[in-house]
Amino acid sequence: MRLLTNKIILILSTLSALVGLAFLAWILITLMAKGLSSFHLSLFFTDLIDGGLRNLIIGQFIIAGIASCIGIPIGMLAGIYLQEYGNGKFVRLIRDLSDIMMSAPSIVIGAFVYAVVVVPTGGTSGFAGSIALAVMMIPIVINTTDNMLSLVPRELREAGMALGASKYRVILDIIIKAAKVGIMTGLLLSFARIIGETAPLLFTSETSNFFSLDLTEAYPSLTVSIYNLANDPTEASRDLAWAASFILTILVLFINLIGRYTTRHKG
């Protein structure tokens, strides 16, 4: 009876995995077929107003880059505090809130930033979009840093303290270095997460057809423009949306592969 149950569970698990892979393959094949048919190099050299994607790609990287500059230091410092300094109910509360924030729908975060940033400042902007993405990034970085530091043996901490080093020097020179591969992987994956987000930017940065470095106005965004182009009735706009989706997918896949490679090749 146990062998029969085991075989049934194994068959069901295998079928579930195959169904999941089939849907993933279907999505990727459709995306590649439609995206490649609309893809051409001129997309990288002209702006959306001229039928290209240059301003959108650069704008997406700028928004995500500023978000990383905000989210990574805050998240890492919070993670270090949780693992190295904090204790008691306050630490558990922060960890619980971080877990809740990680599972919060991105559109809720967008609505929150809209209420606290966009409305008081009088309009959408690149800064508001970056803040929304940073809010999404912070709990991911906190969890990654906290978990990676917890894997460092306590003996390393004790050895550093025994040599007379101060606590912050032990953290910087020993603990973080020992966990740097895992932390870097988490940072890459968190960047891959935010660079493909659309919902928070719909409320905060919107998009623009023109290249701009003015972060106080509506800012060009690849993900929001994909949404807008896909809803456009013209075939040319929909083809451009497929090409943009293909580029974004390759970009996110590439960042994820770098993260996986970093994890497996620690040396």
C-alpha cells in the first residue's frame, strides 16, 4: 500500500511539474516568436516617438538604479541590525513586517506612494517611481542580508572579538565578507524583481515618449509603455509592445542567470 501511494504521489508530482513547464514553454515560445518578428537594432537607437525604445530602456534603468541606491543601503543596514545587534520582540516584529511587505501586491505599494508622494508633490515623477520600487526592494534586501548573515558561523564572530577588533570591524571585515556571495546574489535578484515591475509605476512615474533626465516629471518607463502599447489599437504599437516585452524578458533572465552563476561559483 505504501509503495502504491508513493507511486501515485510521484506520478501526480511529475505531471504537475510537466504542466507548469508546458505553460512556461508556451509563454516563452509565444514571446520569442512575436518578439523576434518585431525586433530590430534600430529600437536601441531611436526613442518611442520615432518608433524605438531607447528612452524607455534608459529610463527604466535610471528609475531602477535610483531605487537600488535607496533600497540597498537601507535594507542591508536593517538586515545587519536584525542579525548582529537586535534581539527580543522588536526584532521579531521587524522580521514579520518585512515578510508581510515582501508578499504585499505591488499595486498596493504603488497606491501608497501615490498617496504620500505623488499627491503632495502635485504630479507623477521619476523620483516617485524610484521610491515605489525602493519600497518593494527594501524587504527583499532585509531578508536576504538577515538570512545570509545567519549562516556565518558564530565562531568567526568570536575569533574576531578575541583578536581585539570592535564589533563593527568584525561585521565589516569578517562577517559580511564571509556572506558576500549570498548577499550579492540576493541584491541581483531583487534588482531583477523591480526592473520588471509595472503596477507601482502606473501610479507614480507613468511614462513619456521622449528622452528625459528630469526626474521631477513623468518619466519614460519600459514596463508602463508595454502596457500602453499593448492596449493601443494599431498593429505597429502592439508589435512594438512584443519587441519591448522580449527585450525586458531577456534582461530579467540575464540578471537572474548572473545571480545563479554567482551562487554556484563562489570562488
